[in-house]
Amino acid sequence: MVRTMSLLRALIGTARMVRHTPHLAGGLPPDDAVLLDAPDERLAPALVSAALGDYDRAAKLLATTRESAEWENRDRYVTRLAAFAHGRDEWLTDWLRAAPRDPDALLVKAELAVRRAWEAPARAERLRETGPLIDAAADGDPRDPVPWRIALDHARGTHAAHTTFESLWERAVRRSSHHYGCHVSALQYLSAEWYGSHGECFDFAEQAAFDALPGSLVRALPLRAAFNRLLSGEPTPVQLDRIDSAADLAVEVSAEYRPGDPWPAEVRNLLVYVLVARGRWTAALEQFRLIGPYATSFPWTCFTDDPLGQFLETRDAVRLQVASAMPLRGRADRRRPRGHYA
């Protein structure tokens, strides 16, 4: 009897999936339309020009962000340009040769050096060698918080003491009190994986979210703490409550941005992971609709070398889970009168 009931439930679940899954594709772009880490309309031309060996567009883009104090955009663009330079840096070499004191070129150089040092076998030693490059980038514009985000990443890799971390953090928030990149770097330092604890991580993130301005992605920072905790094993009941609260707050933050907006895409990708981990399938499907075509490497590279494939597989799995929970017969079917054979 038990075996029969299990088989029946499986058959019903399959029937529900077959019936509802095509309908649940509404609002989701097809697989071949999904892009991984797609640049926005300002960054894309700079990357194309860099691929052709020309740094002029990148220089103009970063100069604009600095002059307009667009610190969030500046951080993202520097990160992406340095990632591109990791494999093809001729354009950056030419830029530094032509303008060795350019604050924007120095910033990309520091980010690239730290990125390369993190991947080296002797990580801490290599990172210590990059210290002067970060100092030079910080001297480029005293208002710029991005060098201090790099310095916080550097501190984590060089086993810097809490006092050093606190000094760097104070300098970062003095320049931009709600800078998302600096908050993420600080949160990583305070995580249990590095030099803090799950409690410190949540406390820091929740306080930052409480203090953040409306519309700021910092309000979704507790989601990062939740992700770190989920990666570390089975959470306690109290921690599960904080994880669920973090997800709820991130859902609110996500709703403040338009569907298909590339700006909150990474937060939405992370939110999907946390919602899936908590079995909140319908909420996860809604976030996939809001993500649109913008898959991001994080968090999927934490589990696979194929982040785009993982994104698409997770999206399919969420659709199936939602479909399997839907009633097999619709309300109209249930109201159909007896003896009706249409």
C-alpha cells in the first residue's frame, strides 16, 4: 500500500509538471537569450575598445564616474575592466605608459594586481607586494572609496589584524558611508570563513541594512550573511530565522528595481539561491522573472565551473517544483457539471 501511494504521488507530480511547466515559462527569457555577466550599455563599448587595444573609452568612462562621484558604477566598472585585463592587458600597459599618474589607470592597475595575487600560491606574500599600488590608487582622488574596497580585500588576504581592518573600514565609510562594494568586502572579512563569526557577520549586515538609504543595495546585505551561513552547514533555528528575514528584506529591495534591470542582477541571483535553499519555490520563480536575461557568476561559481549552466538548471528545477505543487485540475474543471462530456 505504501509503495502504491508513493507511485501514485509520483505520477500525479509528473502530470502536474507536464500540465503546468510550459505555462510557468511565461516571463522567462529562453535559455539562449540568457547572458552571463553582461556589461551595461556604458561598459560594453569600453570593453570592445580594450579588446582592440584602445584604452581611450575605458579612460573616459572611469573619468566620468570619478568626476561625477558615481562610486558604485566606478567600482563595478573597475572590477570588470581589471577582470578583462587579467587575460589581455596590453591596452592597460599602453594607458599607464601614456599617463602613469592617471588616477583611473592606477585604480585598474591596483585591482588587477590584487586579483592576480589572490590567485597565486603564495597569496599573502604576493598581496603584500601590491600594497604600494593600492596606496597610489588611493592618492589619486581622496574622495574615492573604491581603493579602500580594494584595501579591505587586501587586508583579508594578508591576515591583517582587526585593528587594521577597522582603520581601513573607517577610511572607506568616511568617503562613502553606504558604498555597497566596501560593505561586501568588510562582511567577508567578518565572516566565519575568515576572521569573524556568523554572529558578527549577521550583526554587521543587519545594522548596515538598517542604516542604509532607501533604494540602496546595502539593504540587501544580510542576504550575503545568510549565504555565508548556508555554505557552512546546517544552521541553527535562530540562524534560520535570520536567513529567512534576510531573504524577505532582499525581496523587498528587489521589488524596488524594474524587471530585467542589470544593476541588482547579482543580488537577485543570490536571492534565488537562498530562496531555493529554503524551499521557497514560488518566490524563487518570481525572482527569475525579475532577473530576466542577466545571470551573474556569483553565486553560481561557488558550486560549479559552469555558472550559466547552473543558473539555467536551477531555473528549470524551480519551474518543476512550482508546477508539481499546483492542483492537477483547475477550478473550472472542478465546477464542471456531471454528465458533461464536452
